[in-house]
Amino acid sequence: MEIYLDNCATTKVCPEAAEAAVKAMVEDYGNPSSLHRMGLNAERILTGTRKAAAALLSCDYSCIYLTGGATDSNNIAIQGAVRARARMGKTVVTTTVEHPSVAENFTVLEKAGYTVKRVGPRADGRFYAEDFLDAVDGDTVLLSMMMVNNELGTVLPYDKVVPAVKKRFPDLAVHIDGVQGFTKLPFSPERLGVDLFSFSGHKLYGPKGAGGLYIRKGLRVLPVEYGGGQEKAVRPGTEAVPAIAGMGAALKMVRENRAAIMQNYRERNAQLRALLKEMPGVVINSPEDGCPHILNLSVPGIPSEVMLHALEEKGVYVSSGSACSKGALSGVLQAFHLPAERIRSALRVSFSKDTAAEEIDAFAAALREVTGHLGAVVKG
């Protein structure tokens, strides 16, 4: 039995999404920009996906821009918003624990002469809204922060930060990277005052190659690419209709089943926590109040990569951290003040809507066996 517990990296495409993607490829294969009926059919798919995302965000569907994925959305949101505010200031604020698709954008801005303020968690591993307020000033043109950390599952205090900074600086643009939090936490950008919100289809049971970006009505965002003017010229290029169709179907499925999906995340998380607490030498890194689809653990003394491949031989698939870090020592976990030994041995387990209790029992048994064997080798 293969046990896939790396759903933060990508989820398995749900049947509804696969069916919608295939239909778009073999039946509704027109170019959405074409003026004939086949083009109109493809355009209707794009509109349907916008509406599916808007229903989950309680916003106007015209605010949803379709992209190639979260990296695409984050680049447009950050670079596009900052460029549009070039005369308003030269300071930007983010956190020390962002995904590379956000963090690297701020490195680029720093090299271009912007002052980048990075807010980190305090010694207790938690973020505090007042630290963001201290970082923002009248020269700040953008604040960008994630909803949920992709390595630990820590929920950032965006719900407190956004209203507070907007009250003090109403013209400040606020971007939320919602990749790991979208559909898992209640969220409405319009109610909260968020200007830009990124999400990805393949983290939510849709195909790879499609994502979305909410842009508040009236907010000026300059494109980072140029072409035929698709997506109101914010993200030009012929839309990937099959992937977008799949994402739309997946979003509808998640909306209809959200309560059951979240219940499964909570049950699997609680089940694994209980099993891990019975294992000597295993430490849980994720906070108790983290988003329940992520559980990060360490077995100090055994390197993550060694453990990962030993589990893989038993048909168990987990991660040593963000799939985008390619096995490098996690700077995110360092920012969360975890000891070096725990960082070197960290594993990320992430659940899906279909993760079964039997799979968690099997994973725990495999972990116990592998830990015992590798621990003996290390000591020997």
C-alpha cells in the first residue's frame, strides 16, 4: 500500500477536476479570445472558474484573475503593486517565513533599492500584530504576508494585522499569499480589507498549471509580462483552459464538501499527534493551533533526507519541508527558532481530504520501525 502524505506539495486531482480538464481538451478546445462559438464556450469555462473562486472568497467574480499558479500570482501581486506605487514610497514589509515565490521577490526589490523590512516570529514561535504595525510607516507601499506557513502550519495573524495597518495607512497595498490557507480558514478579502490574494489550483485537488489572483476593484497593478491583453492585460497569454476548468471543478467540489474535508484534517492530525507522543525521540514542531492539514515532526539525530528515503522504501511519501527548497536546510524553521538538530531531522506530513485513519496507523508503524533501525545505525 502506498501512503501519500505530501499534500502540501501537491494534491491528487479529484475526479471532478480530471473530467472537466479532459472535456476542455477534447470538446471545448477553442481559444477563449476567439469570437466564434468555440471561443465563447472556452470563455464560459473561465467565467465559471472565476465564479467558483469568488463564491469561496465572497467577492465579485470580476476581481478574480486567472494565472498559471501561485508563483505567477505572487509575482504579479508584488511586482505589479510595487511598480504601480513607484512614486509613493520605497519601503516594503514582509515576513521571514515566506514561500520562495514571495521571498525572492523581496530580494529582487531590495537589490533595486527598496528598503525591505522582514517581520519574524518572536522566541515563542508566534507572530504578533504589533510587530507588523511597528514595521509599517508612511513610506511603505506594500505589506505581503502568508495566511498559513507551508512548513509548520502556523496561522499568521493576518486577521488582526490587516485591519490595524489599513486603519493607520488606508492607501497601503496588502497582499496575502493564501496558498496553504485558502478554503481551510474562513476568509473574505473584501471584509478584511485585503487588496491582493493569491491561490493555487493544484493544492486544492485541481491540476497543476492554474492559479488565481484576487485584485481589489480600483487597485492599480502593472503587468510583469506583456502580450495580447488577456486577463485585462494583468496576465497576458492564452489561458490554460483545461487546467483552469479542472481548478474550477475542484473549487466547487471543495466548497460543497468543505466541512467534511476539514473534519478529516482535524481527525487525522489529532490521531497522528497521539501516536507520535508515544514514540520516544520524536518531537512535534507544529503548533497545537496550527492549520490541521500540516504536521511537522523531527527525530533528532537522523537527517531528514535519510528518513525520507527510508520511508519511501516502505511506500510512504512525506516531505523534508517545502518542495521548492530541494532538500536545503530550512531557513523558515530557523526563523521559527527551532534548534539545528530538529531542523536537520524535520519531516512534514500533510493530509488530504481522502487520508484514512488506516494510513496514519501505517505511517506511524513505518516511522517507528525506520526510526528504530536508523537510530541504531547512528548510535553504532
